[in-house]
Amino acid sequence: MTAETKTGIEIEDTRAAGSCCSSTGSCHDAADAPQGGVTTVYQVTGMTCGHCEGAVSSEISGLPGVTSVTAVAATGQVTVVSEAPLDDEAVRAAVDEAGYELAGKA
């Protein structure tokens, strides 16, 4: 969907077409998580900012079968959606590689 402004510039609304943010404008909206699969919430210590969230998400996303990762530094929780249950040691190794510590499942 596009809208034309008075200056003639077209603005495209990408929210419904797969924007990186959810329909509510939040990057952490669980309602937009992929449906199906296995959802596991882990507790990770040491995350303090968006960079930390990105590092942890990037490493866990590299695990086979992972379809979605949402890390929230404020709570230390990392929600992972995967095609099948993940090996806890593989998740621990990915979190360690990112420079943080997996405390366990939340």
C-alpha cells in the first residue's frame, strides 16, 4: 500500500508486507512470531543492550532448525522457535560464543 503526500513523494507502508518490526511497531512482539515448531525461552546473563541482543540472536540463529530468535536484554530472556527441540549444549555453546552465559531455561 502506498500513499502520496502533497510533495509528490510516495510513502510505502511495509508493516503488512513483512517489515522488520511487528504490526504494533515493536521489535519484540511475540504475537508476530512464526507459528508452529517448538518455542523455548532461555535465561541468559550478561546482556545489557541491543548489541548484546543481536550477538546472542545471531549465534543462536546459526543453529540447525532455528526459525526465530528474540533476545530481550532488559529481562535476559531469549525466545527461540525451532523446527524441533534444540540440544541444550548446542544453545549453551552458541551463547558462550556470543560472550554471554546461558543460565538455563526460563
